Amino acid sequence: MTASLAKLAASAALVAFCAPLVAQTTVTLTSDKDTTLYEEASGSLANGSGTSVFCGVVGFNGGFTKRRTLLHFDVAGQLPAGARILSAELDLFVAQSTAFLPIPTFGHRVTQDWNEGATIANGGGGQGGPAVAGETTWLHTNYPSSTWNTPGGDFAAAPSFVFDLASLGPTTAGVASGMVADIQSWLDAPATNFGWVLKTDEQVPSTARRIYSREFGSTPPSLTITDLSPGQTGTYGTGWPVNGAPFQLDVTGTANGGAVLPITYNNAPSPSVGANFFSLALDPVGTPLLPGSLAYLPLSGTLLPGAVFLTAGGASATTFTVPAGFPGVLIVVQAAVIDSNPLGFSLSNAGVMLTQ
């Protein structure tokens, strides 16, 4: 057993774990403004109140010009101040496209404020309509008086997330670290929330998609966010399979300074020995160590070993004392238990605590 413990300790650098929660809250926000940037030299095309937004490059009939989607969500107005964002996903519905295959699409954080506007373009809206005062266009953030610094919009050079935009039907941009970081920054500093611009690589024509906007009603752009409020504890992610079911860790109680919180384990490898590992951050995507088996603690961060425990009948329990005097700190725990798989251990899901 000594050799196994040594192997477990040596694995600690890999077992930096992060987690989605039990007492966490999940909310779905609908875009509160969205529009299309239509590439056009005079900056006079818009569709701010149309039932669709567009992304990609149109074909010959549209002059092979670009379309970019602007989306904004009222994060600070819908989430509690001081919360920690754990995960998020963006959902869209593609109503029409001339392309057959999904296309890589990039979500960039916009760096200047913009207006939605009242224009409703004729037909399907793909060619835009005459901009009226207050619209956002390829050149303007507020037509005709205020302009982008760069035609086509001002946004961060590196995308916050990348996803495959379907040619038809529902599309989800799954959880990404950059997406979570953007939402957290908008919650902490609402004045910096200018939303995202969605764009393709814009090298291939006839790839434009028509996506239902918030004005369509039944399938608007939506952002589903899981967050943890101060004092809450919970779980994140899924434990590794053990005997056909996930290895489950649960942490319960209120994360007040000095509180002793119970940590329980079920469906663990048994009989065996395990240990807790802690970090002050969560990897919302998770790092795969075996197929379908993720570490949620950031591998690049600092891992702190915690209590060692024995398992019997797949169950065990330990406790964790919340440090006093450090409010607003996210503490993530993931357990590793010696197992007979190729890595020699199995990991639980992650437990999460936000101190208050």
C-alpha cells in the first residue's frame, strides 16, 4: 500500500481538480439586443429589429460580402453581484443557409458599445435595409453620428470561444474558459459588457447563416449560465466511472469562515485509499486524463493535498474547515482514489465552495 500511496501522491500534479456545483444556480438569459453588421462601404445597411441575424459570407448575389452577428446579454442585471461563474453555453437556432456543412465560428469580445436599432429589412433580411438613426452598421455604433474605430466592429483579436455553426437547426457553443471569463468580467464590471461578435474566417463565400434573433420569439439566442453565490457549496462535472457508475463527491453546508463542511464519497473504488486535492480555481472544460475522465482542477495551478481516507463499500467521508478571513474565494476539491485502471487511480467529480 505504501507504493500505491506514493503513486497517488506523484499523481497530484495531474489531479488538479475543478467542479460544477450542487447548490449552484443555473439561469438562461435571452439576448437583450442583437443585430447584424453588413459589409458595405457607406455603412448604411442595418436590421436591428429584424427577426434574424446573419453570420458568414454571402454568395454572388450579395457581392461576396461579410455578415457578422452582434449579441448582448444583460449579465449583471440577471445574476447576483459577487457570484462566481462556473460554466456557460450559448444556444442559437439556424433558420437557413445555402451551405451543407457546419462552419467554424469565432466569438470575440466586443470592446465598444453599440445600439440595436429599429430597422426591419425586407424579405429574409439577408441584404439588410436602409439604416435609420440609432442603428449599428458596418461603420457605425450609432448611425449616423458614432462610428467604430475599425470598420466591421471593434473586438478583441483573440476569440473567447470557437464552435461549429450548423447549416440548419439548433447549435450550441459549449462551455469554454474564455466564454466563462468574459461573463465573469461583465458581472464584476457591468460597464465593460458590450457582448460578443460572431464571425467565420470569412475566406469562403456562400457560407452565411440566417439565425433567429430575439425578435423571433420562440428560439432566440440564449445564454445558459451556472453560478455560485457567496456561501454556497455544490458540485461540478462528473466523476470517473467505477463499476459502471460515476464516482461521486458531495460537499454540503455553508462556506462561512471557520465552518467545518462534510465531504462525502460514494461509488468510489473499494476497498482502497484516497486523498482530497484542492485548488483556488476551476477548469470549466476539464482536462481529459482517460477517455471520458476529466480533471477539473487547473493543471497549471497550485494543488494542495488534503485529507487521506479509506473507502469501504464504495463510501467514505472527510471534513474541510473553511479558512476564516478570506471572503469571495472559490475553493475546488476533487478526490483521487487508488484504482486498477491504466492510471492507477480514479477521480471524483469536483466539489465547489465560494467563501463568504
